[in-house]
Amino acid sequence: MSAISREQFVEQIFRVVPEKFPLVKLARGDEPFSMRVNGHVVSLENIYRLAVLHPEEMRHHIERWVVELIRAAEGTPDRTGTFEQLKERIFPMVLPEDAGPAHRETVSQSLVDGLRIAYAIDSDRTIAYIPQAQFEAWNVTEDDLHDVALENLVSHSETMVASAAQDESGKISLILFQTGDGYDASRILLPTLHDRLKEHLGSPFAAAIPTRDILLCFRNDAETIARLREQISEDYQNMPHQVTDRLLLVTPDGIAAM
């Protein structure tokens, strides 16, 4: 996958971080491929995949990663803010069921087998997942939280641009959402997604969210699926913020596992 191994990447972090942030405390984490940063256990999977994709910017990615971790751990107002204060910045996030130790306390609910909907507070350059304790302090229902998050996603997606691909006959076979705002996979939850795309892709149509930053919607036929499966699997294996390599169905009644 890369010229740099995971162990070499860990060594690189131990080299880069003390030079730039001498007060940050680093230690190897107990979980596989994790690290303790100022006492907080974080997975290295996403930052490693990002560094592999852009090895020439590895140092920059590591430094920015540490800055974001420091900001998230500093006890910003978001961690003590009320639901009313923060509700305009709450968004849904689709995560794998086994999202790892970092999400053990994240408030979430089931989507389909293997996937969950979590909730996060959007900030400048960072996305902070909402822990169960903060959610309970708000004294709102899970339905309230979900409705607000979905409403924000709908509003945030109104001016979204998608890319479409046609087959030899001019018929649209797939539509790609890849805005890079962190919520592309979440857009599979959009209430109008099926009705907006069914005239182009048929109903039900297939979808894939290999990473947080890709939503691929395409025709539910054997030829199209066979053509896309390898790329979907490759994106899932190699790109950061992986979600799932399983295909989904977008139906009039919602999302289903294929």
C-alpha cells in the first residue's frame, strides 16, 4: 500500500510532533495502531491513510492532525454549550458499527446492519463527535437530535453540485457526490435523495459510501455494479475515514443493505 510502513509512520510522528509541539505528551496506545496524545487515545488509521495518499505533505498532515486534536481536547465552549446554542451546527455522520475505541462514547443509532448514524458538531476545520454524556445533559430525545442534524444537512446540501456519468447510449449510470466538506457519505440520509435521482438511476438504485468523503449512487444492474465494485473496494481500503465497502439500496422507504 505504501513505501512507509505503519511502524515507520509511528516513528515519524514521534520525530515530527516534539519538534513542533514540545509540550505535547506522546505515547503508544493500548489499542492496535493507536497513540496517546496528552492522555487521549486516538487511532492512527485515518492520518496514516492520508499521509500515504500524499507522502510529500506528510509532515504538514501530521502537524495539522495534532493541532486539531489539541483544539478538540482543550475544552472548547462546544463541550459545555447547550443544545440551543449548538443545534445549528449539529450534523449526522455515518460510521461503521466497529468504528473503534474513539467512538465508544459517541451518541449514535443504528442505520442498517454494520452501519450507525452518529452526530457531530461542525466547527472551523474540525468535526467533534457528540459524546453520550453531553447528549444526556441536553435533556433532548434522540429523535430531536436526529431531526435537527438532518435539517442542517438538508440546508447545507441545497447548493451541492454532483458529477454524473453516462453510458454509450447517453443514459446516466452513476452520480457522484464528493464535495470534500466531510458530509458526503452522510448525504445518503437526505430525505429527497431517492426522489431526486430515481428518474436518472431507476428505483431502487444502488449506493456506496466507501469513505466519509464519497457518496456514489448508481443503477442497480449487474453490469454497472460489476464495473464499480473494484473501485469502491479500492477506495475503502486506501482512503482515510473509511465507512464500508458493502453496497446499499436507496428505496422509496429509505436505506437498505444490498
